[in-house]
Amino acid sequence: MDASISNDEMEQHMHHQIIEDLSGYFNLPVDQVVPVYEQELAFLGSVARVRNYLPILVRRRVKVLLSR
């Protein structure tokens, strides 16, 4: 995972865990999930007023995108 996702080590770990969970759920390599996750995180992060729920919202959006 790209270190630019977050500067906070705990937040990085949370994002990495979500990516691994999505990878397992969809039976896809992590390398295929990371770009989708990063793109959605960048988009939602740019418009989010409250960042506390960002991982949850990103996870939901990525799950929808990968299920198509």
C-alpha cells in the first residue's frame, strides 16, 4: 500500500486491514484492491468535512465498485 494514504501509523494500519478484508471478501489480489481503495479515499478525503468515518465510507464505496 502506498504510504501516501496516511501519515498516521494507526490510520495506515486500519486502511491496510480494510484492503486485506476486501481482498479476501472478493477473492482478489491486494494489488487489484489498492488502486480502487486509494482512488475512493482520495476522492472522499477531498470532500469530507468529518474524517472520522472516512474508512467506513470508502470501504462501502469500494465494495460496491468491486461487486460490479
